[in-house]
Amino acid sequence: MKLSKEEIIDALSKWNQAWDMYDLDGVMALFHKDIIFDNWTGGQAKGKENLHKAWDPWFKNNQGFKFTGEDTFIDVDEQKVLYQWHLDWPSMEKGYEGKLETRRGIDVMHFENGKIVQKLTYSKTTIEIEGKKVKLLAGLSG
């Protein structure tokens, strides 16, 4: 089953509403049972159940996050979406813990049978905290 552009837009709209309400089950509803999720740190979760387990503590403990969509590109024929976003949340960066951080990135999402089967997340290596640019150096030296 291929989704139309309008169906993808509607699904992403409902998905974003679930994120805004910290509704993990609502977020998970758009994922295929065989989802492969690569996050911006290089971590990976395979399968809907494993992704739910990985995100559960984040949803329970970090209800200060807010994703805002900036741009969306949809390839209906290939059932792929490029979603540009920024994330505002309490920072976990050393020396900035709890201060408002803004992080920008993109998701490359592949749909199969109306669900996201692959989600690849990429983030800039510079974030903004208190109006200042902060370079993320973790993991860049090795």
C-alpha cells in the first residue's frame, strides 16, 4: 500500500501532534513493526518494541522537549520523506545542564505499507544555548 502525498502529510501531522502531547503510543503508531531507527548519536533501535523501550524513559523524564518542523520534502513514488526540524529542550551538555538548548537536524524516513520502516536522524554538530553557538565535540576525536 502506497500513501498519497495528502495521506503522508496527514500522518505526519498526527505524528507531530503526538510528539507535542508527549504521547509515546501516538508517536509509535506511525512506525512499522520492523522499524530501523538510527539516532543522531549513532545508536540504533531495531523493531517497534525495542524503539518503544528505548524512548519510554525519555518521554517519561524529559517532558520539556519540543520538535518544530521547518520543512518537509515528500517523494510519493519512493515513499520517502525528508523532514527538517529543530528541537528545543533542557540541555544535557556538560556545563549547560538544564539550560534551554536548540538543536537542528533532519530525518530521512522510508515508508512501507503506510508506516515508517526506516528513520535516519542527523543533527548539526553545533547547538545553540542562551543565544550562543556551542560546538559538540563528543565523539569527534576518535
